[in-house]
Amino acid sequence: MSTKHGIVVAAIVSLLSALGVSEAEARAKKAGASVAKAPPRALNACGCYADLSGKCFCPKRAKCGCPGECEPKGCEEKRARQMQKEIAAEMKKAKEIDRKERQLEKDRAARPEPEPKPKPKAADESPDKK
């Protein structure tokens, strides 16, 4: 039985290789398993790619910078932390400006108003013209 089995396998392999199918695919088809041909990898700007199901694969050298696309793990968290830092910095600036404005108002209120200077009398009101 083993020689018949070997002849059948050899015949299938030779037929499939003539059709352009690799030996591994021929064995898998013979065994009943299906071999899905992997599509060519289209890397995005981050260096990652997605498979047909949408699962993201990134090598270790991949970098962040592709929001909404396939990115390495942790990029979204890094962006969120950076955004929180920027918000905190802007809030600190706004508080400082507000504090300075309140201090100016306080200083203006504490300063006494200068008394208005008396207006000089006009020249035609001189006593000599009577």
C-alpha cells in the first residue's frame, strides 16, 4: 500500500507543480487543509500593516504617528498623556494671567485717587479789564 500511496502523491505533486502550485500547498490540499495565500504587506508610515481581518501587526522598530490607522500598542495612550500635559500647561498659563489681572485690579483699588488740579483762570477774566 505504501508504494501505491507514494505513486499517487508523486503524481499529484507533479500535476500541481505543472500547474504552478508549490509542493507545500499540494501537501496541504492533499491533507485537506487549506493554505491561505498571504497578501503582500502594505506598510503604513508607522511601519505597521493589517491583515485581511483588520488585525494590526507592528514590528519592534515601528513608531507612533498614524492616528486612525494601524499603530504600535500604546500610541493612543501616549497621545492622551501628551494632550493632558498640554491642557495642564494651558490651564496654568490661564491661571497665571488671571492672577496677574486680579493683582493689578487690587493694586489700582488700593492706590488713592490723585486730587484733580485746579484749572488756571482764563486770561480774559483778569481784574484789570474793568
